[in-house]
Amino acid sequence: MYDLIPMEIAASGMQAERLRMGVTASNLANARSTRDSIDGGAYQRRSVVFRAGQMPAFENLLTQARNETGLSLGEDSSQWLFEQHVRGVEVPRIEKSAVFRKEFDETGRHPDRDAEGFVTYPDINVMSEMTDMLSASRGYEANLAVIKNTRDMITQLLELLRN
């Protein structure tokens, strides 16, 4: 059971980084959008919030382990407690930024300009978003490497046991 835990953690990290790449791609695609189909105003930059999986208090886990397994503090209950603590990566929410920038419309023809001739755009820095995309891609690749290495170690262990 312990052998698969790194793969489960890495898989949750891959899911989180994939979501982060999708949100970043959406930000890049809407960097010059003056209308959001959901809110009606200018597009709001979105960012993914990561956190470690929720870990219950140790005392609660210990009591729950004793009640559910009927075991004392031995090998099996410590494994159960370990498995309860390992949760991986969670995405509790995607935050929206309410920061905008205004640009003057010199042509006077933009449909979303205000009475003074300014158009409201999302405050999205393309270079910052590209850096975030690269970081998410590297995080995804790192988690993929963990899965591949864990798989290789398990395969080598099975080969050793077979011989």
C-alpha cells in the first residue's frame, strides 16, 4: 500500500497543475477582452489556489483508527494513520482579480468605451502569465517523473522478488 502513495500524490499534483495551465491559458486568451460572458463587465483575471490536502487532527485520527480497526497501537494502525494523513494537492478555489486598467480609445469607435472615452481591460501581464504557464508545465513534468520513477522502482522490486 505504501508503494502507491507517491503515485497518488503526484497524480493529484498533475491534476492541479493541469487546471492551473487551463486557467492561465484562459487568462492569456482574454487579456484584451472587454466583456466577460459570465459577469458582463471586463474579464477578470483568474488564479488557482493550491493547498495540501486537509489533515484531520492526530487525536481524532487515533480515536477513529482504534474504533474502526479495533487495533491497538501496532503496525497496522500506524499504516492506517499514515494513509489518512497523505492527501496530495487540492484546489479549494479559483480566485478572480478585480484589478483593471483603463486605456483611452483614440478612435472613439470601441463599443465598450465609457463616456470619457476610456475602455476597461483586465490587468493581465502576458509575460507574467507565460511565466506562470511555464511553471505549471514544469510542475506537471516533475509529478510525471515521480510517477515514472515510482513505477520503475516497483517493477525492479518485482523483478528482484521473481528471481
